[in-house]
Amino acid sequence: MGGLFLFRMTVVLCSATLSVSAWSVNNFLLTGPKAYLTYTTSVALGAQNGIEECKFQFAWERWNCPETALQLSTHRLRSATRETSFLHAISSAGVMYTITKNCSLGDFDSCGCDESKKGKTGGHGWIWGGCSDNVEFGERISKLFVDSLEKGRDARALMNLHNNRAGRLAVRATMQKTCKCHGISGSCSVQTCWLQLADFREMGDYLKTKYDHALKIEIDKQWLKAGNSAEGHWAPTETFLPSAEAELVFLEDSPDYCTRNSSLGILGTEGRECQQSSHQVSQRGRGSCGRLCTECGLKVEERRAEAISSCNCKFQWCCTVKCEQCRHVVNRYSCTRPRRG
């Protein structure tokens, strides 16, 4: 059963122990190299970080990355929609990102800074130096763990592997160059520069844009019957479009996320909170009541609720800021089903 959703892990760090649900990393270790035992905690945390980022990016969408999308049921794992492509990419990126970050922090004896370019000229007035994040190492471990989950011999498995790779390429694409000046009296006549991971939120934003422009791929069934599969030395760029290796791809259109469908794990938008039209959100924008409620055949229900926020903040020497807790009434909106009759 393919699917990076098998990385659905509830990570509980208590007394230095790691508890994971359902599939868990241990399934991989039954057949995987025992030398990689040391990375399992980072793999689990990385996958979980990816899922949390998915929830953030889709919080105001009709499909909001619900827990049901990650549960281990055959129908939910076998979908090949645009949403599936994002889940694979963000989870793969999360694992690579966390492994790379932990490597830089010195958590692994077998990994350190990437010094492959150190001392080489990078551009006018600067050379490679410092401690670049070792994305080569993070990519290798992520690929080993994540891609090994694909056991399928069909188009979905090919799609999943492609999107796994697109997620790893996103980590590389969002890396940032950091530099330090050198020279007499801070003249900055020469700079040494190195590459660092961007904030993971930037990774999420980057892949969300890829999701918005994902490519639908039509697979020739005869091509699949000819013996091509996700196994062996298959390369994603050879299967889809050579120029699309960093793009998200999907095979089938998304279902109607307005209406609840238990068999597909779709919760629908009934009961969801929405945002009324204002200067912050257009009538048809993400999270708007028009898009989540009205267009889904639901009505908008308004209710008044009491909220507590910090107010009357004052700086006190030295060096704290003290605030009062003020109560105020706010309007909240949600989608409800119209009453019949």
C-alpha cells in the first residue's frame, strides 16, 4: 500500500521516548539498514512538521488537510489528486529539512557541515566558506526513508515518487545565502558566504504555490502494461515532463470538498468558521464565507463571542512589558445547513 500518508505519526516526546501511531518508523526498520536507526526520531518529527505545515497552508480552504486525509484506509491512500501531491511533497520536504537541520546542530556523528565548496570563488568579491547546511545528507536520508514506502507498480506510485522528489527540490530551492564581511576596519573587501535552510514556513509557501499550479498528467495505460513501474531505477523526469521535475503533478480531479463523504474521508464545510467580506478577504477568496458556505449550498451564521486580548501594554524598566487583559465582543461566522420548511 503506497503513500507517504503512512508517515502519519503522533509524536510524543516524553522522557526522551518517541511514540508513533499506525505505520511508525519501525516498519521500515524491519527491512531497512540498521545503521539508520539513529535517524528515526528526526524522520518522524520531520514528517509531523510537514503535516502541521499542511494544516496551516490549507486552514482556510475547503479541503483543510483534515486528520481523515492521513488515516490508514485504502480508499484515502489511493487517491491521486492535487491535494495528495501536496501531502507527499510537504512530508518529504519536512523529513529532509529536519534531518539537515539536526545534522547542522551536531546531533549525528556521521554528519557535519557541507564544506565541498569551501575556499572556492562564488562570485565577485566573495568566496564559499562558513558552515553550509548539508542538504546532500538530508536528501539522501529522506529519500531512503520516504521513497522506500512506495511498493506500488502503478501510475499513483510514480506520481508519489515524483512529488516526493519535488518536495526535496523545494528544500534546495528555498535555501538562503548568508555572508560575513572581512577586511581592514570592516571594509568588507571580501566576503565569505554559506548556504542555510530557509524558515520552514517559506518551504510551505513555496510548495503551496506549486500546488496552485500543479500539472495534471494523463498516463497511457498501455505504457504501464508494458512493464514500467515505480521499482528499480525509475527517474521521475523520464516518466513525466523533463522540465517538470520541481512541479507537483496529479492524475485525477479533486472531489467535491463541500459535501461530507465518509468513504473518502471528506468532512465537508458545514460547521467550518469563515471570514466575512472585508478589506482582508474578497467574497470568493480563501476562507471567505462566500466560498466555504454560500457556494457550497450552506448559509452563513453569525454569532457574537467574547474574546480576551492584551491591552494597555506598558514598558517597565528594566526590561519587561506588562499588559492588561481586556475583554471585548467579536463577531464570528460559520457555515450551517439551511433549515427546511
